[in-house]
Amino acid sequence: MSGFAEVDAGVSPPRVTIPREYNAAVDFVDRNVAQGNAARTALIDDDGSYAYGELLERVNRAGNALLGLDLAQENRIAMAMLDTVDFPAVFWGAIKAGMVPIPLNTLLTTGEYAYMLRDSRARALVASEALLDKLLPAAKDQPHLKHIVVVGKDGHGHVRLDALTRDASGTLQAAATTADDVAFWLYSSGSTGAPKGAMHLQSDLVHTAALWGRGVLGITPEDVSYSAAKLFFAYGLGNAMTLPLHVGGTAVITAQRPTPDSVMAVMRKHNPTLFYGVPTLYGAILADAKNAPGPAQRLRYCVSAGEALPEDVGRRWKQRFGVDILDGIGSTEMLHIFLANRPGEVRYGTTGKPVPGYDLRILDEAGHPAQPGQIGELVVNGPSAAIGYWNQRAKNLHTFRGPWTYTGDKYMVDADGYYRYCGRSDDMMKVSGNWVSPFEVEATLIAHPKVLEAAVVGKDDERGLLKPKAYVVLRPEADGVDRDTLTSELKNFVKARLAPYKYPRWIEYVDTLPKTATGKIQRFKLRAKA
């Protein structure tokens, strides 16, 4: 019989005890009903609200529906699903049945879907009807794919999820899984190459919920959480599902794209106490003066991850909305945030301090501990790390080294113990013999009142020496400004605030920056055109 994890949140870090026989779905969903939360609201989507008791029944029906397709324990289930109540039903239903759900980015191309279906050897695909135009061609000639289940009104020749779950039982005996069984996969965002399937264990989710959610954020059953980051993303999965479910709270999700207008509409309608976004979204919301707190705003905190939060964006948000943004860093490999600013201790321009329960180090180019103030690679040791990438031995050996996960992020630690982001290892550049952090230059440019977004990459000058080049997206009010005059103004703006060798020698104005679906700037695409 699967047991519940025990969490002592009265110590730092919270003490997490997980039984050997353990199923994450039982812990996150069944436990709430067993502890008397059946009538509490678990989830609100575009169509309505769902109590914990109803969520449990939906989870059980989804698990039984998958079993009814002759799928077995450890079979992999690809999920290309928009954020509705069906997502957690299928995700937790698969886990409870002993299967391995694999949430997929909903903004991929047919080729990318075909790659992931083939790479994962998924036996079934559960897909939202709105995504079928890209998914059905990707599903053709997949040697391992046996079933396509459609979430929507028209199955387009395939079985519909609601038809399967309507006929399935509302009770389900959890599969005999252990804490060390693989529970689910998440594919990396692929910002620097082909996506990699990171394999996470049954025990990983509760560690993130306890250590970050309760230990740092202080999430409670009374919190209403709204995440602009979607459920397929490791960050969004924690924000809108595992963290609130762990404490018996409420999550707001929506199938809409997270534009500034749609996000502010959800904020006004549901008035969350916790909001999770990414830096580009916070900046875009601030760019429109009409976006302001409502009269009944009850936000306690906002959270940012995915990319480092520019200091100027954090300060302007606090000034306008009256609440801090807790900037942090997590990864697909570590599942959620492991380094973060804490309530009452926010220092904008930094990523804060290690989340208690995670051990962090910064290593120099020789693999030795970096000196204070020295830039090096961030490595992390913590209980939520993936056990590895699927069928990627060389990349496993590079990323997962004993208990340490090599993040590929460059950091330094200041005198007060706050970690300062410098950039991805592949994005760093040496100019005149000195390391230059693209993020530092970008954050400075964004502080200029005419700049909305910026990305900085290296470009060779006429002598073959590497120098910074900036791609800049202007605010709407700067459209009529003379570009040559503005370029000189921006260069001098950076020179006045950073060491002279860091200023961008070239500035190119663009309408948009290339990004992953999770909001990360794809600098490798800009380097290719620089």
C-alpha cells in the first residue's frame, strides 16, 4: 500500500520522510481527500472550479482509462495538452496507474514532436484537439505509438478522452511503485540543441514542494496560486500543481497564451495571492501603464524564474504593484527552484541564496572552488535531481557527476553570500581578456527608458577580436526616435554604468527576440546572425 510522505516544516530545511512504497499521485491527490479536504477547491480552469474530491475521481477515471487501453506499468504516455483540468487528471492518473507521463511543450513544430515521440518510445499520446494539426503528422509511422487520445469535442478519427473516462471507474488502486521508481519525464527546452528527456522519480515532487514551496515561499492552504508559466514546463508544473496540491491550496490555470492582457485579466478575475511569471512577461506588463493593481489586490508575493530577473524590472514592479518578486533559478534537471531570494530578504540584481536542503558550489575553469567575486560554473546537489537523460550517455556524464548536477550557468557570490547570475556558459564572452556577462549588459540596457528588451552576444570586429553586440527591442513610445542618435545614447548609457570594455560596439534594433516557449532568449540564434 502506497504511503504518504511526512514533512516537518518546523525545521530548516524542512525534514522530508518518504516511505519505500510510495506513489506521488496518492500523496498529492488522495491524501487531500483522506485528510478532509474533499470539498476544498483544488483547481480553477477556464470552464469552472473543481474540488479535491472531484479531482481525485477524475484522476482515477483517467488512470483506469489508460489501463483500459492495455497499457501497462512503466509504459510512457506523451501529453501534449493545454492547461485545463484534464492535464492534472491525465498526469496524476498515469502516475497512479504506474505509467510514466511525459508533458510536452504545446508550442513545438511537427518535427520536434516527431523527434520526442520517437525518442521516448511513448505507447500513447494524449493531445488537445487544438494541437492536432501538428501532432497527427508527427504521430505517423511512429513504431511504438499505439494509441492517440484526443482532448476535445472531435476526435478526428481517434478516441476522445471524455468518452474513455466516462465509462471508466472512479476508484483506482494505486500501482505498487516505490519512491525510487521513475514517475515522469520532462524534456529540456532545447534552447541550445536537441531536447533531452530528463527522468524524475516518484519522490522528486514532494522535495520541491517542501523545500522551496513551504521552506522558502511559505505557501499555505489559503493561497490561490496563478502561474503564467504552463504546466508542461518544470517551473509551471510546480507552481500550479505540486506546490498548491501539497498544502491543500488552490491553483488557477488557463489554456490562453500568457500575454500581458490575458494575464492581467486572470489576475483581476481571480485575485491570486501568489503569481508566478518570467522576466520578459514582467517587463511586458510594466511597459503598459494601464496595467496596475486592482482595488482588492491580495498578492503576497510574485515569483520569477526561467531567466534571471533584471534589477530594474524588479524595482519597478515593486514600486507599481507593491509586492516583491522573488527571483530564483531552477531547471528541468532539478525540477524546480533551488536558489532564490527569500521573503523579507530580497536583493534585486541577484538570485538570492541557496534554498535550504540544496548544496551549491561555484567552480572555476579547472573545476576548483571559485574565490569570492570570481565567476564560475554553478553546480548543485539536491534531492529533486533527475536520475539522468534518456539514452544520452555523453550528456549524462557531462551534466550528472555523482551527486552534483552541472547547470551550465555562470555565477559569482558577493560578500554577503548573494548569488549573482552572469550568463550561460555558452553565452559568456571574453573581451580584452576579461569575462563579460551578457546578462549584465542586457540588464543595463533594459534600465534605459526607451528599451523594452535586449539580448547581447559576441561578434568579431574587423581585427577578429570578440566584442559585445546588442539586439534591442524598443518600447512603443520610442518608435519615432532617430536610431543613430539613440545608438550613441545607449552606448554612453552603458559606458556610464559598467566597465568600458563591456559596452555594445554594435546595436541592432529588432521587433522581437527569438525565445523558447518558456521565455528563454535563444542567444545561439542571434550569434549565428551576428
